[in-house]
Amino acid sequence: MHKIIESLNWRYACKKFDATKKITDEDFNTLLDVLRMTASSYGLQPWKFVVVSNKELREKLVPASWNQAQVMDASHLIVLCAPSKLDEKFVDDYLIDTAKTRNQDVSELAGFKKMLMSIPGKAPADQYIWSKNQVYIALGNLMTACAEMRIDSCPMEGFKPKEYDEILGLTEMGLSSMVVCPVGYRHAEDKYSDLPKVRYPLEDLVINL
């Protein structure tokens, strides 16, 4: 069995974190870099990753997370967000960074900009769906990296986005919370950690044409 499959077999959605165990700064910075390096459509990176370290804020988030204790007990809490609005400035900022990184004049990217402007041209509801799809690519990357590093994670859609946005001041930042992911280390008493993983066999999932 390849090591990556062993890691994915090891991981599960941690329901009970050991609040006494903390991820090292080095390992957590690696996870942040994993998020930063995630692929996105056109390379646009329509996301921000909010790390909530403040204990009082995390306590306030528990009721907004349907009282799930992972939000409080995990070593670190990451709220994966997307811009509330994708406008021309969002595209221009990306093109300026691209030109700087690749030692180009931004005027050379005019044709690329025309293509990218299809994103701000979407209706707000469609922008939201597009952004959320991108954020979930980052979430998947994070979860896989956690498994490889033997760090537990728990992707959570079970929270109240509007309350998160208010508590964390995300609206003022022009952001919307999309998904939450506590990370840390499983508690010895988490009954879910030893359950066999339920996955369909490949022959039921893969269609070869």
C-alpha cells in the first residue's frame, strides 16, 4: 500500500480533540503554506484563511457551530473564506502580482484579463458558488496534508456563516465564511477514531470507457 493511501486510511473527521496537545509553529506554518500553494481556477486564489487564536472569539463561535466542541478544543481553528464580491480590482490585483512574479509588464496580460473578467461578470449567486467550489479545493488539500503529517482535522459545514461573519468581523473585511476546519490531535477517548473506514470499492466508483 502506498504511503498516501495509508495516510488517508488513518484520517477521519475528528470529533473529539485533545485540548492539551498543540501543533508546533513549524508544522502549522507548513499547513498554511499548503493552503497557499493550492490550485485554483485561472490561478485566481479567491480565498483568505482566517486563523482564530483568540480564546474569547473561539468561545463565541461554539454556539454558532451548533455547540460542536471541536471549535474550542482543537489546537488551531481555520475559517476558509472567499471574497464577498469579485470585481475588476480582484482581477487587476492578481494580474499585477502575476506580472511582478514573472517579470512582465502588466500590459502584456491584457488578453488574459479579458478572459478573467468573465468571473466578475457572473451574477452574485454564481460568484458565490464559483468561490465556494474553489475554497473546497483548498480544504481538500489541507485535509490531505494533515493526514500525511498525522495531524487530525474536521471539516465542518455545520456552522452559521452569518454569525461567524459577524463575530469575526469578516463582513467589514469583504469576506464570507465558507467552511471551517479545526486541526489538532485526536483525544484518546474519541470513539470514532478506531471505526473501520466505509468506502465503496473502486469497481463501484470508477467507470472506464
